[in-house]
Amino acid sequence: MAEAKPPGWRFEPAAAGARAPDRVKWRFKLNPYAGGEVRTFVPPQMDDMAFGVHRPFTVEARLYLNGEYQTRVKKMEIIQGGPDDPDLAAAVASLTRNLLGPSGAYRSIPAVSPRPAVE
């Protein structure tokens, strides 16, 4: 996220077990593979990622400010090699820009002005 460098934002890891009021919550999910080919059965301890197979996945980022949900962005990508995959890093940076960048989802939320006091 820090490598995406959206202006006006600074990122720090939260303390272990703590839930920061201002945070981005990430969700990564491998999508079903529908390549149309015959699958080979491998021992359960061997993951598809170990074989360099391109796999579709969905990544989602939700923004919380002052403990309240603000907005989210979601994207489908293809990754090949696990947590150090450059495609995964590019997807996280892209989603960060889509969420927090100058024209991102957070900036497009209309500002809500406080209601005037009723007298």
C-alpha cells in the first residue's frame, strides 16, 4: 500500500490484536478455476501455486475511518506465485490507488454536511 503513494495518506501496521479506528481491511479469495482442462490429482500438501499455475482471485479493500465503514473497492486478477508474486503486489497497489487516490472511491463519496440544529 505504501508503494502506491496516494497523496495525503500514510500507512502504518496496527499493533498486534488491535483494531485501528482508521484502517483498510483487505480480503483475498481464490476464485474457482475453470480452465476447461483435465485436472491432475496431487497430494493435499502441494498447492497449485507451487506449480506456477495462473489462478484467478478476487481482492477487496474496505476503508474504515473513525471506526465507521466508508467505502470499498473490489477487483479480479490473475496471480501465479503466492505472496511474493509481482502481479499480486501490482493488484494491491492498483486497488490502493482506486480506493484512496485523487480520483478514487473515497474521494467520490459526497461530503455529508451536518444537519442544522432544530430550534
